[in-house]
Amino acid sequence: MSDSVAPLGTETFVGIAEIKPLGLQGLIAVRGDLQTQFLGDAIKQVMNIAIPGVRGVVFTGNDGVGWISPDELLLFCDHEKVAARVDELRELLGDRHTLVLTVSDERVIFSVSGVRSREVMAKLCPVDFSPTEFTSGMIRRTRMAQIAATIWLSKHDTFEIIVMRSVAQYAFDLLRVAASEGSEVDLW
């Protein structure tokens, strides 16, 4: 098996916000009825985090659980722990109607940080990123220009964005242009 390599390396951009790829991250997609006790128990046992509410994301250290849709979760962990976590979840869930899938190597995560990070994101996504409407602990699946993106606020002024690996350069370029000096619109 070949070693995973993060696209774009350590390329960063600093303008009205700092844009950088975050390297390899363990990501596991889980599909199933989020209301069932067996799924909640399995997630809690493997991740030590309960399933969050609608559009919620919870992190404990490097481990996290994000609500993606009424029947989908995204689990976060160290890249090297993904295979073991997937095996453990599959064993706990058995033949119940669920799907547990490693998606780590098909996705890329970027961070957008700085006091104008909300402004940068608002230029690209049809989401209300105002401080009262998009707060820490929220996650959204949306569009970023022409691509699908999953976005959450990891710190007060730092967003993390997941996109497909095949559009990593396009996503970086979008973010770079939106964060270019002189592009301020002073929303917040």
C-alpha cells in the first residue's frame, strides 16, 4: 500500500486572512439512522463523543464528530488511527443498516484564519457567517463557489473547510483571491 501524501504541501497565503492546507486528517463517513441507540452507542464507544445535534460538531482533542445530514456523520481522528476506528465501528454495528467508510485520502482540509476570516468565507458561500448566526460548534455542508464544501468554526476566527482532493488547487485559489489585500468589504 502506498503512503498518503497531502496535496499542496505547505503552501500558505497571507492577505486579509491566512489560508493554509492542514495536511493529512483522518475522516470517516458514517451513514445510518442517527436516532437509533445502537449507532449512538457505537459512536460514543469508539470516539468517546456523543452524536451532536443538527448542524453540530464536537471535538475532544484530535477526535471529533460532526452532524452532516439527518443520516450522516463525519468522524475526525488522527490519520493513522482511521483503519482501526473503522474496523471497531464495523464490528460494533455488525449487520445493521449502516455504512462506515474511510474518506480521509479523498478530502483536503484548509484553514482560513484571522479577523477577516468571516468576510473571506462570506464572499464564497451562501451562508450567513455573521458572528451571531455562525458560531463555534456549528458545521455546514454547502457550496464554495462551484464546489461542495463542509465548513466549521474551529476557533473564534478560524474556519476549517473540507473539499474533495480533486479540487484542492481550485479551492486554494478561490480562498486566496477572496483573501487578497484590497478585497475587504468590511461586513463585520
